Amino acid sequence: MLLTDSNFVKLATTIDKVVVYLDGARVYRSGKTDLKKGFQIVKIEGLTKHLLEDSVRVSGKGKGSLGAIDIETVYTEEVSHEALQKLIKEKEALEKELDAFQEQLAFTQRQSERMKILSEKFAQEFPQWFAAGETDLTNLSSFIDFESKKNTEFLKTIQKTNDKIEQLEKQLNTLQAKIDDFHISPHQERTYTISISIDAAQAGPFSFEVNYQTKRVSWKPSYDIDLQKEKAIIKGQAQIINQTLENWKDVSLEISTAVFKPLRVVEPTPFYIDIFVPYARPPPSPMALAPKSAVKKAYSKEARRKPDMAREAEEESIDALLETAKVELKESATGVQSFELSGKWSIPSDGNKHPVTLTTYELKTKKEFYWSSTDGLGVIAQDKITNGDAVILGGKAKVYSKGEFIGETILKKVAPREEFTLGAREEFKMKVEKKLLKRERVKSGLTKGKRAIMYEYELIIKNFRKEPSKIAIKDVIPYSRSERIKVKDFNAGIEPKKSNLGIITWKLTVQPDEEVKIPYKFEVEWEKDYEITPPLP
């Protein structure tokens, strides 16, 4: 049958719904038009080049029958100097903004360093003032509160500034890739057109629904976790990145944990071991024997591929606005979770992260404290949290303590009812000191043909918190791997909970304003004709 222009109908469609997967999305479009009686071809034009051709599905309603569905690739070429100049101006503006934030970051870091110096000076001089009766413990408590508050402020400012710098750097990378694209070749756009053959039994309205899978869209879980006295409030979010070249405006949104990439079972292979047998060096590869010019040519060819690969990589930037909605959680028989968000959502194709809240729930938690003699930071506080019945996917987590930002971490996948620790941070209201009380060589008459050194230390634990606090104290003494060296006569004022390979662990409960002292001593003895490595302190 000879087709004329009257047999072709252009159909305008709008995106109604999007299901976002971890590595892609399914887009649902709909449109309505009036058709005359007879055979016609309905065209839906301008669909994203990231569409997967074998994923297209079409359905329709009306007096007629659907026929063949064809997918056509359409190329359009354009060279726009105005667009290039606009990108360059945007880049210059972003670079100025980035410089300002980098200066702000450097200033805050200098303030933080000054605070550390002030704290160290106070720690050295306060005992002298206290011994002279010039001050009391209330001033110590006030300074600790002041130091804690200022350090928290610095942490929050540095985190916010780093986030902004990261966002600007990613935006600059995206702009630079677009500018490079203009310089390398004329700007060429590729889109898809779907042609739907339909035989209308009678003239009248016809409605069409089209859905397809697309690449260049993803979501990653992230969390805001507020650690309170006996509970942790966890707000799970989806950071959606849309780079499909299609803007989603007022659409229904569903977030799914499904993936395009199929999973497979990987069978283990045998782990063979054998006696090492020296063998002759293998002959050099053909590339190694090739002239340097040939190697350089091959390298240049590979280097030319890399900009194209870099432009295909997903760019990420942070959207500062946080949106919330009522969410319905569904779980399939295969364990895939999906979250249906209420209301309508608009997410542009800008490559930025657009956060939406998926879940908010409370979990039980208890505080734990830790100190190690090999860590110069001081006492570390963290929360041990017991998960509920839901799976927590791995992702970035911003951690707060009673609303105050304390840091960022990577949260691993957590199974239902599994325990995990979170929020490691310096605890300024607990202090542990290690003092060397005595170091003396044992007289040679007592150790014939041998040398020996006796060490005596003291650990001092102070609790300035308002409640009893459980703390794990870990210290290290030498551990011998030679029969000619012996570490002996270890004796501690408080029996350690555990001792393994010279790592000594105490677990204590320290009351408010209490000071606990743990004296201990040991002796290292070795044959005098040998030298110990590494040297003893």
C-alpha cells in the first residue's frame, strides 16, 4: 500500500510514571490522539538515545488493532557557538565560587588547628594551676564543654564546605566534558522514534501507553542517622541521578532495589599449591621488541579512546534540597524491595543527586567507649545498634549526635536483627593517660649472661560525663617471637579482661567524676650477645 503524509500521525506523549532501579529505570509514557478510519502509522519522536531498543512495550485503547512496532534511530547535527560560550561562562563562574569555598575551608581548618594547640596548652598548664590553688575542677569541666562545642562547630563547617566543594568540582567536570565535546567534533544528537502501525476500524479517539527501559539513571542509598541517648533515628534516602536526557515532571515515582545486570552463581576453582621451581625468563612480548615509534602510536590510539570513555561515565553532584513523602514499602518473593512514593515528583536530567526519603525508623542503641595506646586521638565513643526487621542497604551515612553533626561514614549492608557499630567519634568528656613511672636496667649479677630492663607504667582514666560509662582500654607491651627474648613478670593493679600477643585489654565501668588508676609492670630479658629489633623504648 502506498503511504502518504496523511497516513502518518505524530503523537505527543508525557511521562506519567518512572520506576528507578539501582542501575537504570523503566519509563511509562501516555498520549492521546484522534485517528481516521483505515491504516495509519503513529510516530512518537524525540525519545532518549539511552533507551534500550528491546525493552519497548506498547499498548493502546480504541476501535482498531495494533500492528508492527518499529524503532528508528534519528541523527541531527548542530553547531552552536552561542551554546559553547554559555558553557564557558558557566565554568568561569563556578571556578570563582570554588575558589571562595576553598579559602573558607582553609580558614576553618586553621581555626581548628589553633583550637588543638590551645587544648594541648591547657592540658599541660591546668595541673600546675590546680596544684597552686589558682583554679578548680569546674573550670576544667567548662573548658571541656567549650572545646567540645567548638570542635563540633568546626566539624560541621568543614563537612558542609567539603560537600559544596565536591558538588562544584563535579559540576565543573561535567561542564568541561561538554566543552571538550564541542571542540572535538560538531555536536550531534541521537534520538529514537517509535512507529506504531494501527488499523482503525472507525474514526475516533485512541490512547496509547508506551514503556521502556533506559540507562544513565540510578539511585544510591544514603542515610541520616541521629544517635540519641537510648535510640538511633535512621532516615533512609534514595539519591536519584537522572542523566537520561529526559526531564521527569510531575510523575509517579517508585524506587526498586532490582538491577538490570543479571546475577550468577560463581563456582569456586581449586586452589593449587606446589614447590617453587626456578625457570628461565620468558621471551619478551612482540610489543617489547617493537620500535619505540610503534609503541608510542599504539599508546596514542589508546589515549584517544579515554576521553570518550570519560564522557560516558556518570557525573555526580549534590542537590541540597531534601524532599520527603509518604512511602509504601513492598517486598517481592525474590527479596526485591520497592518503595512507592506518594504525590507527584519532578526530577530533571541534570546529573545531580536528588534525595527522596524512603524510610524513617527508630532502633535501640547503647554507648561504648574505647581507648588504645597506639591511637593518639584519645577516647573514642561509638554506638552499638540492633537492626529491626528490615534490610539496611550499604551506602553513605551522615551521623549526628542529638542533632549535632559528628561525621560521615560508609554503612555496610545490615541484615535484619544484626548488630552493628556506628558513629565513631572523639569523646572529650573522658580522658585516658599513660605514664611511664620507672625504667631501669636489672643488675647483671641477678641475670648472669643476660640483660634485662624493668618497666613500670600507670594508666589513668577520668570520667567527666554525668553517667556511668563502660570503656575498653587497650595497651601494648612487647611480645617475643624468639626463644632468646623473654617478656615476663607482668603484674597489673587491675586484672585485665584479655591478653593476647602482648595486647592487654581492660573493660571497666567508670562512675561520674571518678578517676581510676591501673598500675602495671613487666620485665624484658634477653641474651647479652644479641640485639633486640625494633629497639625497646
